Amino acid sequence: MNSETYLDFCFVREQSGDFAPEVDQLLSDLFKGVRLNWYLDEKSHDGMDIVVAEIKGMSKWQSEEETIEFIEENASESFWKYLQGYQMYIYPAKRGCGSCGTH
């Protein structure tokens, strides 16, 4: 069953412009075939380019640990080079409504 998935990543590099398209490509490559959408917020501050990626959608992962394992196995070197922080919440689907005792 699919899980509601919420991921936030913060990517940082020395300022050179047009960072959001590069981050978009990193995420497209990493999450190819996964039903996730993202919004990128790009800023420059103190000589650094910063992109905050807010990602949400449905995934097959049942826990944060499974999600981290997937990212560790599939993320590119550039992803790791730029990543400065993250948070994630995975909400697995529950079977039944719980009102009648069936699952």
C-alpha cells in the first residue's frame, strides 16, 4: 500500500546562479517513477545559492528508514554534495477505518 510522503531538503552551494533547475534535475533523476511532486524555493544569501525543496505525494515507502535507504542507494554524488539538511514524514496507509474491528 502507498504512504503519504512529505520530504523537505535544503541544498546549498557557492553562488553561481540557476541552482533551482539543477536541483529539479537531481530530484527528477532520483524520484523517477515515484508519484511525488515538488516545489523549489531558490534564494541567494552571503555568496551562497540555497534551494529548499518541498516534496509531497504518494510512495511505496512504509517508514522514514525505508525512504533514507532508497535515497542512499539512488542519489547522485551532486545530491550529497549540495544537501545540507532534510526532514521527512511518511504516513503509511492504514487498512479499514477501525470502527468495526476489521482490518
